[in-house]
Amino acid sequence: RIAKVVRAAQRQCGRAVPLTVGAPVPLEAWLDRVAQGGGVRYVAAFTAEAGRPLTPATSSCPAFGLVGPEGGLTDEELRHAAEVGFVPVRL
């Protein structure tokens, strides 16, 4: 099902290179993996300052966005994200 959604999204936006969707991993493991690379990192947080400017990413700069479940991420999850360089933003 996920592959079908990815193909449909690819056609809709005209993307020439298909997205890669990996297997699910625990949040802590993913954060630690992302921490080892470069790029800009944002985490959606209810407590973030409103109107905080985002740093634009370039084509040579990876960008990561972390959005939690409907109720938001826990304080511990937000703290771990901040420790590995995620900047809290409000959507």
C-alpha cells in the first residue's frame, strides 16, 4: 500500500526519481541515525515559538522534518530530538 501511495505522489508532483521508503524503526534509533548526518532539522512542537523563521534548505543540503502523532511528541521525545539538533517549530 505504501509503495502505491508513493508512486501516486511521485506522478502528482512530477518527480523523476522515486522516493525511497524504508522499514519502520523506533524513533530513538532514527534520531540517532539522523544525528550522524548533516542538514537542517525541524520538529513540530506545540510549545515552539510562533512565527520562528525556518532556515531554507538547498538542493545540496538535506532537510528533515519530524511530526509526531496527533497528540504530539512526549517531552522526552522532544528533548531527544533537540539533543540531536532538531529545532522546534509550530506548523
